Amino acid sequence: MPQKKTSRTTSSKSTRKTSTKRTTRRTTKKPKVYIPAYKAIILCCVIITICMSLLLVTTLKEPDRKLSDAAIQRYKEEIVDSKNKAEEVKEKEVSKKADSSKKTETAKKTEATKKAEPSKKAEAPKTDNKKTETAKKEASKEEVPKKTEAPKKIETPQAKEEKKPAEVKEAAPATPPKVQNEQKSKYNFPAAKNGAQLIFVFDDGGQNLSHLAPFLKLPFPITVAVLPQIAHSKESAAQVRASGNELILHQPMQSVNASVNPGPGAIKPDMTEEQIKSLLFQNITEIGPIAGLNNHEGSAITADAEKMATVLQFASQEGIYFLDSRTNVETKVPYVARELGYSYYERNIFLDNEKTKENALKELKKGLDLANKNGSVIMIGHIWSADFLPAFLQEVYPELKAQGYTFSTVSKSKAKKN
């Protein structure tokens, strides 16, 4: 038992020694400085404010310098501009003064000249009285023989005879207007009304080139219809185009009388739609390009609504017009065109169903009445009337023109039917 107590006491003594050693070590180390958090924050804020103030000061000073430099440049430019403007104003004022001085000088000169002229006129008689008197005497001496010679010329019979033909020559120009008026009123054509337009179409081209030539020399525009697949089809078409007149296809079609041969390239009643279109295409390529087509004979075909629907559809697709020659009163062209929404033209007058000048004049006057009523008329003649029709139209043309009628081709006329 007593031995245990001594061990505890020794252990307690050792612990006390170690604790005293630790305390001595702690006291010997340097003390550590601790800064509170709020003080650190305050320092940071102060530093930041100082930095920001320095930045602001530097940024404010640099723009001020830039602005001052720009202001100085602008000020200099304004000074230069003001000087230039002042110089321009001075130059203008100087030029105005110079102009005004010139005007005043010219005005003074003109006034001086005006004043000087009457003075000269006043002085002239004083200085030249003697000269004028001598000149008058000489003139009086010279005038005496002149007066004596003049009546001698008038009294001579030769002078009287010379005057008579001169008077006849002066009166001669008064007679031609009467003759011209008589020529103008030869046919007694009525004056044109409603902008009356005359359209002449001549069928059956391609048969004879010599017959075609006088029609192409007419002094007004015409439309010529050329037959296909005959001797002079291509050449006739080329001559019509070269003359500047309008060319169309004179498409053969079967007439009511089946025994009548309409010619090559004709549309016949037993043809299908495809056959008709291929035939039309063939005929157009032979003589084309063309402005339109009309029917040759064709009374049986124009009375067939289905066949004419095919023809009008083809014409519309090709961009050409159709002129109904109206060889059959029962033509279905107006009906088909109205149903399909196509436009077309139609003949009003045949000029040469009788090959005489009298009949052509009678039909022409009918056409003039229609033109004055409707504004236009389409009159058809034929190339085989070359022996009288071109000459007749050449003869009536001046009077028709004088009466106010105008001439046109089919495509350029106002005769279209809708």
C-alpha cells in the first residue's frame, strides 16, 4: 500500500514539470497580430475609392484635351470660311459696282449721241445750203428729160401689147383651182364621218405575178391573201412582204357544191381535227410568216361549227387572225367565236363580182356608207381584176383622201369583231 502512493506522487511531479516547460515555451514565442475583419474591409474600400478617383481624374483630363483640340480646329476653319465669304461678298459688290458704272457710262454715251444727232442735223443745213441748192438745180435739170422720155414709152403701141399678155399671165393661176375642184367632185363621194376607215383585201394571190404587181403599187396600205401550193405561192408572198403590205393565207375550203374543186391544200368535210391542223401548219410554213388567214370558197366548211372551231383554235394558238369572207350566209364563225371567246373579222363588200368599173364604183359607194355608219369597212377584190381594178382605185384615191377617209390593213384596223 505505501508503495503505490509514492508512484502517484512522482507522476504528478513529472506532469507539473512538463506543464511548466510548456508555459515557458509559450512565453518565449513572439506574440501574433490579428486584424479584425471589419478593419480589412474598410481598408479595401478605401483603396478602391482611391483607385477609382485616380481613373476618373485621368479620363476627365484626356477628353478635355481632345475636345479643346477639336474646338481649336473648328474655330480655325470657321475663321477661314468667314474670310472666304467676306472676300466673295467684296468681289460681288465690286462686280456690281463695275456693271452699274458701265451701264451709267453707256447711258451717258447714248444720251450724248442723242443730243449730238439733232445738233448735227441742225448744223447740217447751215453748212450744206449751197451744196443742196446746187444738187437741186442739177436734179431739176436731169428730171426734165426723164419726164419727157417716160410718156414716149407709155404711148408706144408695143408697150400696150406687152402689158396685155402680162395681165393674162397673172390671171392664169386662178383657173387651175376650178379644174381641181371639178376633179374632186367627179365621183361625188360623201365626206368621211366617225373616222371612217377603208380596208382593201385582194384575194387569189399566187396565180400570176404580173397581175399582182399593179396592186402592190397602190398609194395606200393593202392586205393580200395568197393561195398555197400553187405555182407562184412563195414568190408572191415574198413580193407582198417586200412591198411592206400585209400578207395573209387564202385558205382553200370546200364549197357547198362538192363538184367544185377548191384547189390544193383545201379543208374538206371528211377531215379530222388533227388533219385540219396539220394542213394549216403546212400551208402557213410555205408562205409564212403571215398576219392572218381567210377562206377561199369554203361555204360548206364555214357553215360547219366543229370545223370552224378547229380553225379558230389553231389561229388563236398561232397568234394570227381569221377573216370570214362570208361566202355563205349561214356561216357559223360568229357563233363559234362568241362561244369560244375569240375575236375575228368579216368581209362587208365584194368590189369585183362583176368585172366592170361601174360595178366597182357602185360597190365602193356602198362601202363608204358602211364606213361612215360603223367607222370601218372591209372590201374584197381579186388579183385577177388587174386589168381595171388597180387603175380605178388609183383614180379614186385622191378624192377619197380629200374627203377625209383613212386607209388601213386588216390587223391595224378597228373592224375587229368580239
